[in-house]
Amino acid sequence: MSTHPDQHGLALTCQRATTARLFNNTVTAYLGFKQDTGQKLKTPIKEAPNMPMAVSLRGYLTSLVGNQIAHWVGGLDEARHHWETILT
């Protein structure tokens, strides 16, 4: 895999510069508390399912949001179902 710079000039491991830009959009959405962060993450994950930073961000968001949803809906199984619906 090759590398492409993110919005701060740091190297992201992915095949295409467009995937790096899509990942940057996802991070920007997350930092801006945007509700569509999960939706934005779908595209780089779909284009580069093995992109290390995208996979890491998906895991982080799954943990973060999954814990919140579990608290709101009262169970981890339901939380997983809700979050997988968002990501797939």
C-alpha cells in the first residue's frame, strides 16, 4: 500500500489520494460533532477495507457509540444491532 498525506501532512496508508480525502472528511465530521460521521466513514471503509486508520476509527467509534447506545437502549446486543445498522 502507498501513503497519502492527511489534512495535516501526516502520511495515511491507503492506495488512493481520494480515500485519504474521504477519511479526512470523516475525521473533520467527528471533530465537528456531526451526526453523519458514521455515514461518512462508510465510504473510505468500502473503498479501502484494510486502511489501518479507517479500521481503527471504526473500532473507536463502535466502542464509543456502542457504549452510549447500550446505556440508552439498555443492552449491548441491541446496541450492536443499532450501530451495525448505521455502519452497513
